[in-house]
Amino acid sequence: MNQFSFYLKNLLFTPIYEQGDILIGYASQTGTAKGLAEKSAELLQASGRSASCLPLSQVSVEELDNYQQVLIFVSTYGHGEFPDNGIAFFDRLCERTNPLNTKVDIFAIGDRNYGLFCEAGKLLHEQFIRLEAAHDNNLQLVDGAPYQRWQQWFADYSGLNPDGSVLDGPVQLAMTLTERGELHSQHCSIERGAYRLRFTLAQTDKTIQFQSGDLIGVVPPNETLERLYSVSDVFDDGVELCIGKVVYQQGEVEVVGKCSDYLINRLSLNQPIEVSHRAQGGLVLPKPQQPLLMVATGTGIAPMMCLLRERVATGASASNWLVFGNRHSEQDFYYQQDLEQMRSSGQLSRLDLAFSREGDKKVYVQDKLQQNRQHVLRWLLDDNGLLYVCGQPMLKSAIREVLVQALQERLGDATEAKVQYQQLLDKQQIVYELY
């Protein structure tokens, strides 16, 4: 057994009266780190240890000294970004100057195909080293699907047998592409556009129940990188995905997205495909009485369509407000007929549109929020509503700027506005799903 194995095994499984409680914290964007943290806590509790499991948004840096054993599970998403429920904790950790009286180990999840691999875990680790709570060997970096690595790591260092069959990880499914149709108009340029793809289970499986917030993972042939897609509709026997073309210039070379090209152009109708299914890894269905404000750009409309359809199907009483943005209303107004019908029937209380290539001035979804910022705050603060955002990463900073400004106008204090915004993130009243 190597030095790290010996250290962690003794750290985790010294009797409680000698070492005190274990804190397991997590920062998770799509639920993977959360699932691993919860399963680790469950196994430790079953072995007789006293273990608490909390999102980092509910963990006080000052209270870490109350624990002699701390494990943190953290994912990295986007361009090296922290999950929303880990941002405030990291900021407070950076502000602390005196050493911590605890020991911290970090299980960091990332993907080497992206830049800044496991950046969130590395940044946390640097701070814990500075605060004398960790050493170089207290950081575990995991590339890609973490479940097998976690099982090996946990078994090695704890002496327990983590039964992978009860871990809520992705499930591999055999499906068939049964329908594919254009969501863009015939006027759309050849390098743009999006498609509606219907996938059906190859065999009926009553144990699989699809729902809004689910994610489907696809790995193109001869590739290793999995691409996750939010479902845009669910059925008893399958799902619908909204797949956008990905074409861009890299110098003088035209680059085509491998996964989108595979699904749009190379996967034939009635051809089988292996996918992974993550239950509610994305934007989950709100309570029926909670107002829902959705902001989407491009194919970020996919999870919003599924949420709207399920809200309608379940008879949710609260209002639905969608702000959708793309380039041209006559080219890429995805799901136009569906949305206009929902608005006419009252199922969609409000529909705001931002098409950036129309008119003399470019208009984006954040501009629509800016124009209605106090109305947005009433939804969030007075009506306990939710704000879901899906689109490209730059949306986050733009929308944050609008909301913090609106909060400052309402509260009269810039610092308090930033605190209030972070609290809305921590309570998951504001949730971002970025790609």
C-alpha cells in the first residue's frame, strides 16, 4: 500500500472517539460529484462512522475546524469554472489567513479533452495546501467517467466494497434513431441550423423512466469524448434531442463538430446506437406552484421545451416565461410553432425574443432581462420563482451583471446585491446549464 493509501485509510477509519466526525462536501453542476459524495457518506454511515454530506454552498469555512476529516468532491465545467454551489465557498476559503486545524482530501472530476483539466479541484487544493490542511498527495484527479475510478479509490482507501450497482451513475442504453427533422427554416445558411432527433429504446425497459432534466451522452465512432445533450422531450419508450450544427473556422481550416456531425449526417435512420442516460442531471422540474423563468439561446432551448411540456402535462398552476435568443427569426426560431401555440393557449405566460442579427442594433437575451429586470426580481424574490439559463458560457457573466445591477437598485447597496445574488445561486433559484 503506498503512502497516500496508508494515510487516507487511517484518516478515514480511525475510531470516532479519536478523530471526530467526517464532513463530505461537494460542488456539482450536473449531479455527478453530488452522487459520489452522497454514496460515500452512505457507505461510511453504514460502516458505523458519523459522516455528514453537504453542498459546499452550505459549508462554512470557519466550521471546517470542527471536523478532523474532510472529503470534497468537485467537478469542473465550462472553461475551468467552479460549479455554482462551490463559488462562494472558494471565495471565502481564499480570504482565510490562519491555518485550518483539519485534513482535507479532494476527489476532482474533469475531462482532459478540455482546457484547464480539473481546474476547480486544483484551485481548491492550492488553497488547502496554503492553509496547511492538505499535501500534494491529497488530490485525486479523475478523467472522464469517474465511477470506476471512484469504486477503486474508495475500496482501496477505506477497505469497504462500494457496490457500483446501487450508485446513481449513468446507465448505458441501446437506442435507435427513428426520426430526424429540421428545426431551422430553408433560408438558414448551410453551416448553421438544428435538428429534432427522436430516439427509441431498442427493447422495452419499464425500469427506465425518462423525465425533464435528463441528459443523454453520445460518443461518436472512433472517439473517446462523450458529448452530453439535454432531452427536449420524453416518451415512455424514448427521448427527443435538439442537435445543432457545429461549424467554425480555426485559422483557414473549417472545423466540424464531430458528435453533431455524426448525429445529423452519419447516423442513419433505424440505426442502433449506444448512449448513456443520466437521470435529472440538468434542469429539473420545479414545483407546480413555482413560477419559472427560462432563458435560452440556440439549442439551449432543448431543456426548456421539455420543462414546458412536462409542466403542461402535469397541470402546473404557476406561470412560465421564456426568453429565447438566436440570430434570425426567419432562419433559426427553433420550435416556433410549438412556442406560439403555447403562448396562444396561455400555457406560456410570456415569450420574449431576441434575434441578434435583425435591426440596426444587436439585441441579446440579457438585453431583454435588462429591460425587465425589476419584473425578474419580483419573480425571484417576491414569488419564489426560478430562473433557468441554458446556452453558451458567456451568458453567465452577462446575466449576472444584469441581476446584480437590479438587486443593487432594489437594495441600495452593491455589496448586499452580490451577496443576495450568491444566495439565489446557493438556493438554486438561479441555475445555469452551459455548454
